[in-house]
Amino acid sequence: MRIKDIKYEEFQNAARRGRTRSHETEQLVAVIDGLSRNQAKAVLIGPDDTGPKIRAKLTYASKLAKKTLHIAIRDDRVLFALGRKRKRRKS
């Protein structure tokens, strides 16, 4: 076995174990990170997608971004905005 010193930046840029993210998921995470209070966005439902499918993708992306979203489906769009952080009750 050989052990070698590397720069920390090289480690950070290395592929992580686990699920690889699609370009679509990366794009959703970036949009969710950029959202501010009193701001909403919409994803247009394409011919190959359904509302629940896009809602699930948004939910997954919001968990990656560590944000809470309010999501609603209306006509040909899936609307979303930042939600409140819920405080856990102490028992």
C-alpha cells in the first residue's frame, strides 16, 4: 500500500460515494439555494413529466439543499417557495 499527500481541493472535487446527481437535480438545488423569502418559482410540466413526478424531484432537491419548501401543483406548472423551518417539540 502506498499513501500519498494530496491537496485538500483535489479531495473536495473528487466524486463522492453514493448517488450521483443528474443535471436536472443540480439545477433544482441551485435554484432552491438562490431562493429568498417572499419569492416563488415554477417548473413547467413537460410532455414526458407529471405533476407528482416533478413534486418528488423538488422534494429530493430541497432535502439536498437542506431547505423546506411549500409545493403546489396548478394546471401545467409546479409552484414552489421557501417554507418555514419547523421547530421540534421537546418532550
